[in-house]
Amino acid sequence: MQCADHPAELPPAAADPASAAEQLQAQNLALRNELDLLRDALERMPHGMCAFDGQDRLVIANARYRKIWCLPDEVVRPGATFRQIMDATPGRETAASRSRPPPASGSEGTRWREWQLDDGRLVEVVVSRRADGSCVALHEDVTEQRQAQERINFLARHDLLTGLPNRGVLREEIERALVGNRRGEPMALLCLDLDRFKPVNDTYGHAAGDALLKQVAQRLRECVREADVVARVGGDEFAVVQRGGVQPAGSSSLAQRIIEVLCRPFELEGHVVHIGTSVGIALAPHDGEDPETLQRNADLALYRAKSDGRGTLSYFEPEMNDRIEARRGLENELRSAINERQFALAYQPRFDLRSGQVVGVEALLRWQHPKRGVVQPGDFISLAEETGLILPMGRWVLEQACRDALSWPGHVTLSVNVSVVQFLHGAVLPDVMHALAATGLPARRLELEITESTMIKDTPTVLAALHALRDKGVRIALDDFGTGFSSLSHLRSYPFDHLKIDRSFVRDAPERPDLCAIIRGVAVLAEGMNMQTTIEGVETAEQLRAVRPLGCGAVQGFLLGRPMPAAALAGVIAKPTEWCEPCLPPQQQNPQRAG
Ligand code: C2E
Ligand code: MG
Ligand code: MG
């Protein structure tokens, strides 16, 4: 194809007039062809194009140009002045057009312009002016391109599900608020973590969980003022940057409003669900002068709010840092405790209330710390769960306890406590099977104690593991019954062999007939469901006397036997307790001290 840079080759000039005329005709034809080609190319190009001469009169423009600007043919005609065309052109130059320099690729006479049309479209114009004053301009409708770019920018900075700013934007917003804070504008950072979100997600599915998060985001948006920013920083974690107001009163009332608003029921596909939130608050500049410190401290405060019982707010306090440091130290020590074999098991007997015989023994973990002495599970189990260290610890407990139980009479059951974390990692079944195989203890002599919190964490996983364990012959006990949700549906859907009634019911039983009525009711219920019952935590003869006639099968507590080393257990098992009728304190058999 010929083009302007490579003009059509013209025939050489001829000597006689006739052939000169023919030549001219041929030249004309060639030029016309070339012009047609150029026009065709001009009409087909995706850009709008127009050219003005040195006197600012239109020389040529393509249809795309007229279409982009919605200009009628009578305006865009050769000879029309630049001003006439501009007067008919809709829209105005954008702010970007005034601030942005010409594109780097443009020659010296190239200018970049951007126009916003009245209908909202954006048009980019690149004008190249020549030395004689004439110019050529290329026009492009960049509306879709810009919208796509804006969408990409939005997605990079926002959470897809809720449309809230993401963690990156939160950081920028904290930084901006901190600039204001340095000029004296109060600011607070609120970190939120939803309570009971996971059960909703697990029960109703992820689509419902997503819908819930969207509703939460909307309620949060409605709680804050325009100057504040709400961001989603993780699964069920949100943050609010609060600017201005009076602190701490402002953040306290915002946090209370948020807690109150998120406590209200949510409707999800016909179900009514209840969640809630805990809020941790850090105030600048006192609790941090940079985004990292402020966020870390608000998180520490949140951690405290959650452990204070959820649905509460907590402000950062410097001691929280010390506690975290102490916890970190404990975590390191716990790690090395596993390698250095600093764990031991204490065993607490469980007595049959009729025969006085030991019918079971519960294994209780002890940490023999080289400096602190014996550390009780209440001081390290939750840390072990959070760090995952409970997995190797739990494995060790199972195997060691099964090994020790081999030396007890065959009718004595071994009870081992297992944590929800072991279930969620799918560790319980393989660890139990390994322990039984390695020691040779019959499965029917092993009982696993779980608490109700295990069941609400991940119902299908836990349920499947419990059924598999029972199929192998292992018994399942529900520990601390009465302290969790104590839902009857748990009793219906989970395969329990044994209910252990929490010691909180026993403590005041001698003076409280209502507590006795509860224990009696649970005993009847359990018997009807073919489950055994044990009353935990009996410490005094009065308590034993009060609970013994209530229909439970067994009793466990300091009165009859404290947790003791394996070696001390043989003597206790060999000598049944003789219940002393009618007032019933047993023939005490020197309660052993903890091992
Ligand atoms: P738990 O399973 O309910 O165990 C009974 C706890 O009550 C034991 O505390 C025991 O020493 C204590 N206790 C027994 N009788 C009495 C009594 O008459 N009065 C009082 N006040 N307390 C009594 P311990 O050994 O400190 O264990 C606390 C909890 O730690 C256990 O509660 C159990 O949930 C957990 N735990 C213990 N060992 C393990 C383990 O190997 N793995 C896991 N995952 N958790 C364990
Ligand atoms: Mg237990
Ligand atoms: Mg218990």
C-alpha cells in the first residue's frame, strides 16, 4: 500500500504535449487513488482525527471525531474555524488536563488534553502543532479504559466482599490521622473482632457468613461519622479510625454504639442469628505515634476485651505489653519443655458411689518447670492451644497415660482430657490409635474427656472424629457439664457415654436444694440416655452427703483423692473406700497431695 511517507511513483515527464497530458492524467489518477486510500485509512482508524491549517481553519476530520464529540456535519466542515468548532463542543477540560504535562513521547509541539463531556465520558486529545501553525489532533474516548483502571485501583485498595477499605488503606488513613494528631486533632484507633462468627459460618455455610459480613460492614458504616474510616482487616476483623471529637469519651461512646448495634439480631436467608463484637482501643499519641505501634496496642487491648468475656471494650494499657512479653517468654519455655521432657502426669481417682471402688482414673498434665516448680494446666494449656504445642503434648499424654494404665486392674478406666485444637487438627483419632497400638491398652479402657466448647467449634469435624473413636471402642465423656452451653441438642447429637457434672454445682449443694435438684435431674436424664454420671470436685463430707443420694454413679474430688503420681495410685485402687452409713463421710484414706 502507498502512503504519505512513500508517495506513489510518478511516471517520468514526457516531451510531446499529447503524452504530457496523458502523463498528467496518470499522475492525477495516482494522486486520487492515494487520497482515497488515505481517506479510507482515516475513516477506519479507531481514533478521532482532525487537522487545522495555519489560520486555524479545519482542513479534514474523520467521522469518528464527529461521533466522539457528538458534533453535527454542518459544524465539522472544511473551512470552519477552530473557535466555531469549540463553541459547539460539549464539556470542559478536566483538572488532570491542567495539571498533567504532555506525554513524554510527544515532540516539542505536542500537547495532551483531557476533556470531560456533559454525558460523563472522558476524551483524551493529543495535539501536534507544526512550525507553520497548522496542527493535527487525535481524539480518543477513554471512558471505559479509565473505568477499568479505577476498578482495578479500587480492588487493590478495598475488600472485595464488603467494599470497605482494606488493610493497606487503613494504614494510610492512620498515617493521615496521625498528621492531624500532631496538629492537635484527637484520634483513636478501634480494633474489632466479631464474637461467635465462626459458629454461624460453620452452621449456615460460607455464603451466609459472607452475607453476614456485608451486613456487619453496613452497620459499621452507619455507626461512624464522615471523617472516620471503617476498614476490614481480616476474616471477621474490622478497624475504625476515629478523627476529631473529644477523647477518650468519643471512642468510648463509638465503641459502645458498635457493640450495641452488632449485638442486634441479623437475618440471614430466613434465619435469625446473634453475634457480637469486642473492641480494643488505642489513643494517639499516648498509645503510639506510628501506625504499627498504634495497631499493635489496639490489638492488645482487643485481646484483653475478648478475654474479659466478649461484647466489651478495652483501652490499651502499658502493662498489656509486659503481659505479652511474659507470655512470649512462657511460650519459649513451653517449647523447650517438650524437648526436655519436663512434663509429667498426675492421676486422680474416681469412685463408684455404691461400692466405693475406684472405677476410673483421670490423667492430669503437670509441667515440672526447672525454676517455677510444678505448673498447673490452667497456666499453660490455653497457651499450648494457641501455639499448637498442645498437639505434641497431647500425643505424649495419650501414650504415657495408656502405658501407666496397663498396670491398673482391668475394670479401671483411664480418662484423658483432649483439647478442641487436637480435634480441629484431626490429631485425636490417629494419636489415640497410635497410643493404643504402642501400649496394648484395650480401647474399651480408654475414655476421652471433652468440653462443650469442643462441640461448638467445628461440629462436623468433631462429630466425625467422635463417631470414629466410638467405633473403635473408645468411650467419650462430656467434662465440666453445666458450665458451657449445656445444650440438650448436644446430648442428642453427640455420642456420649459419660457426663461429668461440674464442681460449681457441688460447692454449694449442702445449702442449695435447687442445685441438688439440677444434679438429680441430670442424673435421671443421663440414666435415660444410657450415660454414666460423675460428680466432680467434692471437697467436703457435707458435699458428699448432699450429692450422694442424687442418683449419680461416681464421685471425684479432693475429699476422696487428689491428683497423685502414678506410683501412689496402686495403693488407692487396691483399697476401696468404705462409705460410712448413714452420715456418709467415707473412711478417709489420707488424701494424696498433687504429684
Ligand atoms: P478437668 O478435666 O475438669 O480436671 C479436673 C480439675 O479439677 C483438675 O485440675 C483437678 O485437679 C481439679 N480438681 C479435682 N478435684 C477437685 C476438687 O475437689 N476441688 C477443686 N477445687 N479442684 C479439683 P487441674 O489438674 O489443674 O486441671 C485443670 C484443667 O486442665 C482440667 O480440668 C482439664 O480441662 C485441663 N487439663 C489437665 N490435663 C490436661 C491434658 O492433658 N490435656 C488437656 N487438653 N487438658 C488438660
Ligand atoms: Mg477432665
Ligand atoms: Mg472437669
